[in-house]
Amino acid sequence: MGCDHEVRKRDWFRMSNGVVKSHPICKKCGAVKNLSSDKGRKISHFIIILSKLRTKLIDRGYKISDAQIRLIVRDLLEIDGFDDVWSITYSQQRDYFIRVVQKHLRIPRWVIERHFP
Ligand SMILES: [Zn+2]
């Protein structure tokens, strides 16, 4: 399961905006703390997006079962570190989310993307 992260040391990493910054590193799992403004969100955030997406699609005549929704949530939670807001970025979570949703529902990427904040 998830690591509770204990910081042992710091190291220098370049962030997506090009700035090099000293980042805390977990001594247990080696994860690097995300210091960017691109902060990851808890799984509940994505479950809400999923439920809005489902409502929208059902309005348009798609059939989406509870089982499909459960499989999507299960697949998301199986991704190592998906729910770990200490290290993951929202951009990474968004990519994973789109990939998993498209595995279970045949809908275009832009339909999913419209539901992100
Ligand atoms: Zn850790």
C-alpha cells in the first residue's frame, strides 16, 4: 500500500517550469516530493469527475454500468502512486485518468478533458 514518506535527504531537480530546486526525497520509497504548483488531487476528486462524465454521457444515450465505473476506480487505485499527492502531479494523474477511462469507455479524449477543472 501507500508509503507514509519520511524525508532523508534532498536533491536538486529541474521542475517543469525550468527552475532547479532542492526537493525532499522519501528514504523509504525514493519518491521525490512534488514542489510545483501542479499539485495532485485525492482519488475522490477523480470519482466526482467520473460521476459528472457519466451523467453527461447517459444524457446523450450512452450506457454506463456501475460495474464499469467500479472497474475504472479500481484500475486508477492500482496505478502505483496515483493517490499519492505527496509526489504525483495533476498532469500525470490526468494522463492516467484519460488512459483508464478510455480503456473502459469508448469516448474521445476531448470529452473527458472537458470535465477537468
Ligand atoms: Zn515514501
